[in-house]
Amino acid sequence: MDLGKSIGLKMGKATRDAFGEALIEIGKEKPDFIVLDGDVANSTRTEGFAKQFPDRFYSMGIAESNLVSAASGMAAAGKTALAASFAVFLLCNAYDQIRMGVAFPNLDVKLVGSHSGISIGEDGPSQMAIEDIALATSFPNMTVLVPADEPSTHAATRAMFEVEGPVYLRTGRPKVPLVYAHGNVQFEIGKANLLLDGSDLTIIACGIMVAAALEAADYLSNQGIRARVLDMHTIKPIDIAAVEQAARETGAIVTAEEHLLDGGLGAAVARAAAATYPVPIEMVGIQDTYARSGSPQELLEAFGLTKDSIIQAAQKVLGRKDNRR
């Protein structure tokens, strides 16, 4: 992947790999949680936990509804349960089980969906979760986390175990640029991270698009445009205060996400801005379409998930901002 190269960001591990490493570390510290997987432990990266703690790991086969039902049953019996699978299978196949077995009773179940977005590449649209954030945020009681890189995924994995109740953590397949330094991540659920300050507009991004947002901001700075960049790693609860502050201080917002525009980060940000301080907003994300098979970089370019798309959105929103004066 070419994200981050233009501003010198080093390439880190995939967020699914970071999750797997963090899970083992937490497993050594917390002996009271169990992990269940939908027969894809080598892909979700729960296999390391399974090897370290075989008596605390259950492979449920390719049956996501049963996977979630078992996790909710164990949580109802007093255990903290983590259920992992491909994001598209977990959220789409087992939606009703999550709704009635996890969200409705507000049980302590952690859901981890790997292989999210279109950057999984050649596997094609049947494997691509592009609606999972919308589905996860639709559940009352559900916390939804979308970390940007390896260090922030380590932090997010730890943070979700500090929340008592349902959490959905979204991870990805490809390696991604390092936005944060190892061991230096301020990660508070519901609190956006300010990565770059600016006064002309704000770019709010999550996941893989955070690196692209920083690239876009760097380009804009060379054009005399100072862009603020926020990593909105928590989609629910959204950081309403950060959105309001950005709207008031910069007057325009661009959102960027590897997800359908319907029900994703952009929708949550727009709702927050509308309720506090409405400003012009442009959204970069997947339009009303499914993707196709291809290399990750080809797909990101084909579906407009690049720094160039963010730059174009910034220029457009600045025009709208100026027209308001």
C-alpha cells in the first residue's frame, strides 16, 4: 500500500496482527475472559491466543450465529467473551443474534471483525465489510472502535476490555502506515485524537483513511491551507465536543472512511455538527455501490479512497465555506 509514503510514514503491521498480539498480552494479565472464533483464527489472528491459552479458546466452526449465541451465553453466565470472525460474516450473518443476544441484554461481549473494507483486495465483494460500522452503531449499548494503525489497535484492544458491555472492534487485513509511535498512544474511548492543528478546515478520518488525511493535509499546507486532522477512532460514542469545536474554529469539515457513506463516520459527524454548530461538510467514502476484486491500492484508487479525493473534497468544502460569508 502506498498510503503515507509522501509524508514519510513508516509501514507498520496490519491492525488484525496488532489485535492478535495485544490479545495475548491481555490474556496473560486477565485470566477471566474467553475467546471464540468462527473457524478463521489464522485470519483474525486469534490463533496466537488459542496456542497460549487452549483452555480459554473455542472454535465454533463456520457458523457465526452460533458463535455469537455461545459468546452471549457465556457472558450471561458471568464471563467476558470475545467473538471474532470476518467483519462481513460477523455483522451481516449474525445481526439478529447480536441484537437479541448481546445488545438488548447489554452483555459483556467483545466483537472483533477483521478483513474490513475494500482493502482486503482480491477476495472480492462477498468478503468485504463496507456496511459493518452502520450495522454496529445501530445497536443500542454498542461501543464501536476503528483504530488507524498498529499502535492504536494495541491501545484499542486494551481499552475495549475496560468497557463493561458490548464493543465492536474493526480490524483490517493489509499492513498500514504508522500514524502513532509505539508506546505513545493516547486512546480514550469517545475522545478523538488531534493529530494536526489548523484553522481553515478539519479533516476527520478513521481507520486506514487517517494516514491519507495526513497526506492530504500536508499537500494542502503547501497551498497555504491549514487543515486540522482528527483521528475519530471511536465512531460510537462519537466525540461531539471535538466535532463542535472543529466546526466553530475551522468552519468546514471533510470526513474520510473506508465504508459506505450511509451510516458511517460521515453520517455520525454530520449528525453531531447539525446538533451543535452546522457547517459545510464533504464526505469521502464508498458511494452507493459494492466494490470488486483487485489489489488493495487499485481498489482504493478506483473507489476514491485516497489523499487526492480528500484534497478535492477539501477544496470543494472551502468553496462552500467562502460562499457562506
